Amino acid sequence: MPERATFEPSELPQSLSFPEAEDYFGRQEEEADEVSKKREQGLYRRLATSFFLFGLINNVLYVIILSAALDLVPPSTPKGIILFCNIAPSLVAKVCWPYLLRGRIRYVRRLLGCCLLSTSGMLVVALFNNLPMRLLGISFASFSSGLGELTFLQLSTTYAPPSIAGYAVSYFASGTGAAGLVGAFLWWELRGLGVRLGVGLSCVMPSIIPITYFLLLPHAGSFLNSMAPSTYEDILSPVPDLSTLPYTPLATAEDEDGEEEGSLPAGPKRGISLSLNDKWKLVKPLLAKYMLPLFCVYLFEYTINQGIGPTLLYPVPSSTDHWILSKIIHGVRDYYPLWQLVYQSTVFLSRSSISFGLPALPERLLALPAVLQGMILILLSYESAVGVFGPGDGKNKVEKDTMSIVFVFMLIALEGICGGLAYVNVFYRITHEAPNQHVTVSHTSSMNTNDIEWTRQEREFKIGSIGFADSTGILLASLLSMPTEVELCKAQVARGKMLCKGL
């Protein structure tokens, strides 16, 4: 009988391995990670594209109206009246909705209403030739633009964590900057068709907003599992993969209220709203920090654009002296659209700074754009009234006119950079503000269960309340720009420069 084989314990294998199985599961994990990363990239692309389009379409009609100011009113009418009608209704929308209305936001109703109102406003501008009706149509489009901007900024706060909201805001700001560039360029090309056809063609653009909202914009709940920074302190970290956070349950259908698409976890909603006293307590810390810099930037910026810009006129360059300028400037009326195009181009670049990957301005430097803008206002006022380089004769005059044009070009480019930086950085910073734990709010019962909805409404209100500052600055600028344009033109006539009288 053969002997049974025996093994010493030291001869037994310490562990069993299955190389093929390990390779198989490893490949499965890699494929799953790859699929997850592609899904995440798709979500971010859809979010970025959606908010970019929101900013572009919502603001492009506003810019077209401003760029067409010379063509919409008689030559003797100050162009500031266009700015006034283009901003006053917007200010009403930005004040009434966040400050006076209470409760949850119905985003679908707002967006459809804005689309219909802006379309009808542009149709009125296109179909009527008399000034009062055109101003009425501009007012309709202005109200829609103001309410739309407020709505999209508030919509961004429904995306959590804060870095996702900041990501959405940065692309919305980039879209508003692109609207300036696209709107100015469109009117530069379309104004040859006349007001009726040129403005009429633009009335189809608002329909892009509901199409984007329903077909392209990802549901805010898609980002609940994001590894993007969930704390308010870590605000400058890059957005990481979505797949690396533990699963968080999405809000159930019962927790949705009307058309609202919320991203914060489910919780009691009905009957919770910020009172006027609560809103005032939330606004007070924002006044000097965010609102004052934004107010000053827009006050100076639009005084330049509507009060000083129309008077920055020079002789039409000849092809022998300026072969490049002569291809752009064919008449004195071409200078104003050119300044608008330069301004809107630099606004787009600066408003896109964060979406391009540049760091946000530190909070302590948020007032810097306003300071620079004030200096630009003074320099351009002096150039218009007196002339920085003085008068000239013969060949010397051509050279001085060239130096003046280059000087104005550079200052208006810097003006656009300052305005864009102020806008995107203020709204980006507000999305990363921590909830105001120190504010004693009026709701005392069921504090723990209602905190989620309370925080949601607080974030929506805070970002919505900031818009009051820029609109107030633009409105005041519209009032200042009318006498500014008249007085600067008088100063030019007094020194023998009659170009402003020919507009």
C-alpha cells in the first residue's frame, strides 16, 4: 500500500490567488470608472453650455437695443433715453421679485413669461416707427431681461455643493459677456437692413431659452454625489470627479413644489418663506462688500457708454493715412458702434476669466475695478471736452487724431475689462458665501427640519438681491448721461469741433 503524501506546514502556500479573476474585475472597475468620468464630463458640459446660452440669449436683445440707440431715436434726442427705458423696467423686476415676493420660485413660469415678453417687446420696436411705441417695446424687453437675469442667477444656487453653483455662474457671466459681443456685432451687420427688419429678425432668439431649459440643462439632483468642495471655505479647488462621493438620495417627487427643480435634500417646504425683516438682515452685510463696488462700476461704465461715447468723434480717416481704420470707419456715425464693439469684446473676455480657468479676485480687491473705472471716466471726459493731445494743423492734426483714437480705444478696452471683472467676481463670490448663521431669523418652530429649505431660499435671495445694485447704477447713469452728452457736445462746439452736431 503506497504511503500517503504529507506536507509540512511551511510547505503549504500562504495564500491562493486567481490572476485571471483579478484581471477581469480590475478591467471591469476601470471600464466603470471610464464610463462614470465620461458621464461626469457630459454633465459639466451640459451645465456649462446651458448657462452660457441663458446668459447669451437673455442679454443679447438688451445689447442690440443699446447698440442701435443712434438708429432708434431722432438725432436731436439724447441717447440716454434709450438707456433709461432699457434699464428702469429691469430695475423694477430686480427689486420686486427678490424683495417683495415670498416663498419658492416657479422657474418654468418665469422663463416662459420672460420669453413671451421679450419677443413681444422686440416686435413692437420693429413694427412701430414712432418714438413712444418704440420706448414701450424697449421697456417690455428690459423687464424680461432683468427678470431673466435674476432667475438664472437664482437657478444656479439650486445646484449644490457651492463650487457647482459657482461653476454655473461663471459660465452664465461668460454668456452675458458674449451677448455684448454678439449683440454689438449683429447690429453692426444688420443695421444696413433697417430697424424694422434688423430688430424683427432678433425676436426669434428668446425661444432658445425654454428649449435649452427643457432639453439640455441637467437636473440639479445630478450633482448631489459630486466630490466638488462641500464646505464654503474650500472655494478655489478644481471640480473633481462625481463618482467618488458616497451615494446621497435624491429628492422624491412629493418634495418638489410646482415647477421648481431643487438640488438640496428633501425636506418640509410649504409655509416657509423669508420675511422682509429677514431679508434686510441678510442684505446689510452685502451692501459695502458687494453692492457698492458693483453700483460704482456700472454707474461709471454706463455714463461712459451713453454719455461720453457718443461724443468721442473724429474725422473720417482716409485710405492713404489709415488703411486699416478706413476699412472700419466709413462715416462719423461709425465711431459709436466701434466703441461699443471694443467695449463688448473686452467685457466678454473679462466675464469669462473664471470659466477660462483664471482665479477669482480676492475679496479685498473687489473694489479695484470701480476705482479704475472712475479714473477712466475722468480721462475720457477730458478727451471729449478738451482733447488730451490738443488741437493740430495739417499733417500734425492727422497724427494727433490718430493718437486720440488709439488712446480712446485703449481706455474703452480697459473699461470693458473692469466692468466684466466686477460682474463675474461679485456673483461668483456670493455663491460661495456661507449661510448667515449669526442672523436670527423669524422662523423658530421646527428649526432643524426647516433649515434645508430656509438655506435654499437664503441663497436664492442673496444672489438675487445683488442685481439691485448694478441696475441702480445703470439707471442713475442713464439720467446723468443725457446732460453729460449735451454739455460735452457744447464744449466741442466751443472749440470749433462740430462733429457731434452732425449726428
